[in-house]
Amino acid sequence: MEWMDNSFWALIGLVLFIGLLMYVGVPRVIGTMLDKKIKQIETDISEAKRLREEAAALLAEYEQKRVAAEAEAEGIITAAKEEAARLTAEAQTSLAELVARRTKSVEDKIAQAEAQAIAEVRARSADLAVEAARTVLTSEMSNKGGQVIDKAIADVGNRLN
């Protein structure tokens, strides 16, 4: 009986152990656990696919928003440049009008000052002429006063007749 050595008993023990495991239902429990794990993996895979699709949709949405934001920014920049050009043109026009008004105002003041100076010169000239005439008449009247009066009376008499 050599065939009943330790290897034989080990084989018998293994067969009994496997039989006991089968009787208790270990393969069914292991199969159920593997099925649950497979289902969990499938659920995780489908969730990962769904998340990937959502991420792709979000990426596309944000790309559209980025493009729209860039277009809006370009529009704002263009509008700002146009507004700056318009304001510059208005400022130049306003400045030109202001310079023209100030120039006219200064020219009017100069003309007024010239007219006032001319009036003052004329008034002073008239005053000097009257003073000169008074001085001349006074000296003539003291020298030839009687003759001048007689001649004036004779002229008035001739004119009245």
C-alpha cells in the first residue's frame, strides 16, 4: 500500500476540502461577488463615459463662450477706438471754435482799444486846438481887439443888408 502515502492523503484531503467548499456554496458566493464586482465595474465605466460626455459638452460650451467673449472684447475695443476718435474729433473742433472765439474776442478788444485811443487822441487834439485858438485869440484881441470888433460889426451889417 504504498499508494497510500502522504500524497494520496493530501489528494483525499484536497478533494474533501473542495467538496466541502462546493457543499457550503463557496463557488456560488464567489460567483455572486464577481458578478457584483462586474456590475460595479460596468456602472463605473458607464459613469465615466457619461462624465466624459458631460466634460466634452462643457468643453464645447466653454469654447463657444470663449469665442463669444473674444468677439465681444473685439467689439468693445473697436467701439472704444471709434469713441476715442469721435471724442478726439469733437475736442479738435471745440478747440478750433474756442481759438476762433478767443481770436475774435481779442480782435474786438484791439479794435475797441484802437477806437478808444483814436477818440482820446481826437478829444485831446480838439482840446489842444481850442486852447491854441484861445491863446491866439487872446493875444490877437489884446493887440488888435478894437479893429477886429469894428471889422466884425461891419461884416454883420453888410450881411444883414
